[in-house]
Amino acid sequence: MSVLLNRRQVIAGMGLFGLGILSGCDSRGELSYKYGKDLSDKIMGRTFKLMDTDGEVRMLSSYRGLMPMVFFGFTQCPAICPTTLARAVKIKKLMGRDGDRLQVIFITLDPERDTPQVLDAYVKTFDPSFVALYGTLEQTAATAKEFDVFYEKIPSGSTYTLSHTATSYVFDSRGTLRLGLSQSLSAQECTEDLLTVMEVC
């Protein structure tokens, strides 16, 4: 049975000591997470400009006021990408009403095959609120570099697949990078850390 979390439950579970520490962002903006990696000291993803599937230019500031969760992948990804997006669906549900503020952003690493139509259909299969972004090969490489994302083509018969970084990058509502979520974390674990970001910043 799924356990619906809310921000009060997360903070209450930290105890009085944790509450005192997390009553606000410190001078360096650092937070304490149970499961994810603190990326508050990293400067990543601030200058990318890519297209959404409606042909509009999007950048980090396009999602100000929301909590962007950025994941890089490709639509023909056999396991990691669909698993990560399916986990994001569960996370939104576990977050309850706060889930409306989580903006899942899927950036393709395979713009040669992932057309706007293909991308839109792919992400909307998981959740209508998910968005997909794409760019030229050069823009894709530059954006991946900005996030320190590794990817490379792997020949597979007459075609190819991609090997790539599988981290989800989470920004707070002010556009500050906060958290890295590995593919090994469960939806429940991710939710606890995401609600920590929302409660404090």
C-alpha cells in the first residue's frame, strides 16, 4: 500500500534537532538529504537553451516557481529511461498536492531520432505534465556538458544505442540546483528528499 507523504510528516520525522538545522537554508544554501546527493555547491544547468515539443525556446528560468527535475535520456532507451520516468509518476503521487509543483523535464541525447512528435508522445505516455526538450547535436552536447552528463553512441547491429548518465537533477523553485537522485533510489526515498527541498527552500 502506498504511503502518501506530506511536508509536515517529513519534517516531523526529522525530530527537533533536524528541525532546528533545517529551519532555513544556511549561508551556502546546503541541505541535508537522506538519500540523494547534495549538489548545492555545483553550478550546473543555468544557461541551457533548448526547444520544447511545441517549438518554444526553453531555459531554466522558464520553470521558475516550480521544482524542475531534469533527466537526460532517449526514447529508444530499453530500461533506465522508462523506469526513471515511471518512478517520477509515482513520486508525483506520493507528494500529494505538492506533486503539482514538480516539473519533470526529459532532455533527449538522441535528437537525430527523437523528433518533437516522438518526444511528445513518449513523455505524455507517462504523465501529461511531463515536458521534453531537444536541440541540435551541438546544443545537446553543450547542455550535457553543462550538467556534466556523460553519453556515447554504442553500435548495435545496423543501428545504435546510447550509454549515458542516469542521474535526475533537481532544482528548487528559485532555480538553484539542489539534489542529484540516482536511478537506484525508490520513489519513496526520492519523495522524502524532494519534500525536504520544498519545505526549506
